[in-house]
Amino acid sequence: MQRTLRTILSAAVLLPALCFLSSCLPEDNLITYEELRALIDNSAAMKNTTIVDVRSSAEWKAGYIPGAINIEYDTVMNAVGDLIDSGAALTSIVTNKDAPLVIYGTGTDNASLFAARAIQSGYTNVKFYQGGMADWRESRGDYLYITYEGFRAWYDAACPFTDGENYLVDVHPSGLYTDYGHIPGAVNIMSPHFTFLDPGSLKPLTDFISDKQATIVFYCIGST
């Protein structure tokens, strides 16, 4: 009886620890799509927030949630879920452990364990986007940022954009597009009132690209 009781007590102590290490994060540490979208749209809040994409560098370059930096899972965690070099790949970049830290991955990977380890490392304001890229991109259809390397790989594969599934759109005023040059293969779709905040202003785009599942890469002078 005593041995059985000791076993039960040991399990009671061990289960919460195992749950934490296997990334059963409390509800308070989860962030929804709506909450993350609102955070990204809040420029003041984003000044103190770090969003970390833990996917591979190649995946990150091909498209990431706006504002996210890339710290690959394998640079912080080893194969058995232990921190590498005390998590230096994370702590050397995200130095303020009290500032908001949002972590996401593919939606089906071990990104939650990364978040759990961040909490263990002393980060006090960790949020985990459980849906990850799958929820952001497929379920919600929201836009992504893309690096030059990711863009170049897509461009080399898709150009000259004749498959009806890929489009490169230059949103400069037409004068700049014509007089100062543009990326080969890009089309210019711009109006004085073109804005995603007003669906009615998107008519020049929807007239040209009717398939709303198509991949569209936009570019301008900079990040605007």
C-alpha cells in the first residue's frame, strides 16, 4: 500500500512537469490569430514586441508573418528537447526577458516546446501562436512578408507568370513604373485610392486577377 501511494504521489508530481516539458502551455500563454493581428497592427506595441519564427531559414525566407525574425528551432533545442548552450541563440538576440515575446512555427511542429523552454529560461511575457503558419496562411489567407532570397526563388520558378496562378504586381504610380523601370514580368496595378482597407478600391486588382487563391507578390519603393 505504501509503495502504491508513493507511486501515485510521484506520478502526481511528475505529470505537470512532463506536461510542461512537452509544451502543454497554459491558456494565458496562447495567442489567437485575432490577437496577433491586432498586435501587429499596433505600431506602438510592436516597438517592444519580438515575434519569433522558429521554422527553418529557408521556410522563413519564403514567407513570414509581418515583423517576425527567424531563430531556427534547431539552433536553440537539441533532438531531445534540451537547450543548446543555455539557449544562447535566443537570449543573445532577445535580451529583454520582460518584453512581449511571440513564438510560432508551422502549426504542426515542436514550436510549443520552444515557447515552454523560453518560459523556463526566464522570459516572463511569452505568447505562443498555436495555429502557426498553417492557421495564418491557409485558414485565414493573410499576407506574408518575403525576403529577397525567398522572392528570387519564387521569381525564378514562376516567371514569366503565365500559369494563371502566380502574379507579380508593381504598385508604384504608373509614371514611376513606366519611366523608372520595374522588375521584369511585373504588371502595374495602381489607382489613386488603391487600399486594402477599402474593398471597393481593389477593383483594378480584382478585374485583372479573378482567382483569389492565386499567389500574388506585391512590391513598391520600400515596405510601404
